[in-house]
Amino acid sequence: MEIKKYEEYTEEELEALLTHWLHHDVCELYTEEEDSKLQQLISKNPNQVFKIAVMSGTLGVSLLLRAIREDKVQELFDRSKILSQSSKSQIKFNKETQLFIHSAVNSFNRDKQEGIQQEPSVVEEKIQQEATLTEQNVEKIFEDCLLKSDSPEEATIVAGVMTTAFFRTDKLNEHKKELIAMIDQLAKINKGPHFTSLCFTEEGNIWTENHKVIDELMILGLATEILQIPLDLPRAEWNASFPDGLPFVIRNHKKDNEKVVGENPNQWQKKK
């Protein structure tokens, strides 16, 4: 499929892109009946669903599902239409539209082609083998990274669902490759999963039922920038922005090879 302007796509092409977005670019749990209803919305209202996809990204399916379950689909369509046409939002919406099209078409075309997977290096294979996703391994790394009585030159502070952690930045960098290997074992981690889905591995197994440990893994991912929160929303806004105040997370591959940069912990007292 070619990258074109939004108005140049046929309804059939939009439907194909949206179906791809529904099944490949978003992580959400829903029934076969709900999937059928989502497909019907795409078929009957591709332009309106497209606006929701552009404005909401990985949260779009969640918004559509909630509207279906609460019988408020038309209300959601009306709200998205008003937002996309407002004077302040129009320029941003047009930019977001092209970004969405570019990303969706490239992803769509990749899935249509035969992917060539690179063989992992010996070092990468060793890291993958040693960094098995288990409660014990997550807790071990979390504990090793915590800022204790010593005062390093750099430290990192991150807020999660249940706790706020103070880490040694050098320890985060020391464990970053292990954390990448662990996080990449999570189910649909590249699709923007919800916090409650982080208990599943890509094989469909539950690696932990302990929300505290899931929170610790998420915090480590955020601290190392392997993960990020949509729109980088601060912790104080999670309750108003996410279902039950539990966030979605995005896998940030751009930061895989970058070192974590912390702050001088002596500055924290000055900021208070």
C-alpha cells in the first residue's frame, strides 16, 4: 500500500489499514463478539473510526470498546468530530493524520512481506538466556538498583502505580540489557499493553500474579526509558487518563542503546 494523503484513500483502503491497526497495533482484551462489533464499526464508519485512531493512538480501541459496552458509540463519534474540527485542533490533527498514515502503512506493508530476521549475537543470546522473566529476577534487579545509604553522583526517581523508587543510575545502566530482554518477553509489548496485561508472556503464560512485582518491572522499564507512558503523562494524571488509574505502556526501542542520565541526588532537597 502507498503512503498518500488521507483524502486520497478509498474506504476499502482505510478499512484495511484500520483492521490492521485493530489487530496488530493495539493490545486489548475483548471477546469475539466485541471483535465482530469493532469490525462492523470499521466497515460502516471507516472515516469516523479513523479520526479516533489518529487522535487516540493505542488507546483508540479501548475508547471504542467502552463506547460499545456502554452503548455510547454515536456519542464518541460526535465528540471526535467536534475535536478534530476545532480551530485549535485542526492543524495538530492534520499532522497527526500524516504520522498515523505513515506508521500504519509501513507496518501494514511489513506484515505483507517476508520478514528477514537477523541472527542474534552470542552476547545477545547469553543475555536472553540469563534474563528470564521471573518474579525472583525482577525483584533481584529492583533491589540491586535501589538507592541506599551511599550517595552516588547520579540517581533516578520514578513513580509507579504503587510506589515511587529512587535508583542508582549506574546500576540501571548495568542492568539495562537484562531488562530489555525481560521486557521483550511480555505479551504484545510493542502494541502498547495495559498494566493489567503485563502479567502475560508472549507465549500466553502468566509469569506473575503479584501486582507489586509487575509495578517494579514497569518502574524499572520507565527508569531506563525502555518503556514510556503515552504522552509522557505524569503520575498525578493517571487516575483521570487511564481506566482505574492504571496506565498503558509503550515499548521505546529508540532508547535501547542510550545510557540512562540521572540527577545529582543532592539537588532533590533543593527542589523541595
